[in-house]
Amino acid sequence: MIEAKRRLRTDGSWAAQILGNLLAHGQPPPADLLAIIVPDRLYIWRSSDPPHAPPAYEIDTRPLLAPYFERIGVRPEQIQPMAFEALVSWWLNDLARGDVAPVTQELSKSGLLDAVSGAQIIHENPA
């Protein structure tokens, strides 16, 4: 499960609170990893981590998402929320196909690449 939020200058405690709120309002997803991505950070937890725990990984997404922002001609602080969700879906689909660069060592270590490799990315619209 990956939640995309178009919010800048976040931190791990903000992300832990958001994840805790998401999990409190629904059934935990059957996933090994849970993540929140914002234009400049990627926060990743293992599903076994306790609610409101700090993220196991906090990754700078600026070098990862920069090629996508450049292709659409929008800066991270200008992108609209739904457009950011579409950009993240585009990036995840590329990750799933193994067709993305750059891939940082930290992203590789997080387990996200293995989790999405060959996966079908499903974009869920908010209710």
C-alpha cells in the first residue's frame, strides 16, 4: 500500500501520524510494506511495525521523481494533488517494469523495489 500526498516539507512524525490515521479508519492492507510518498520524501514501514512508529526508511524522492516532474513541466510545489497521484502511479508502474532510473541504494534496501517488481499498480480514487 502506497499513499500519495502532495505536501511539502514533511517529517517522519507527520508521516507516522498520517499512517496511523489511515490504519485506524480501515482494515490493514495485506501488504508487507506500507508507504507514504510526498514530492520530496518517501516514508516506508514494515507491516509488522507498531502503529504510529517512526518509518523504517525515509528516502529523499527528489532525485527519484525529478525526471517525471521535468517531463510534465511542473515543479513539485506547483503540482496539483490529483496530478501528483498520477505522477506517483507513473513512477510505480515504471518501477514495477524495472524501467526506471535513478534507483538509489536506500530505495533498493527498503524492499519497495522487490515489493512492486512485476506488480500491477492499482490507482484507487478517493470516495
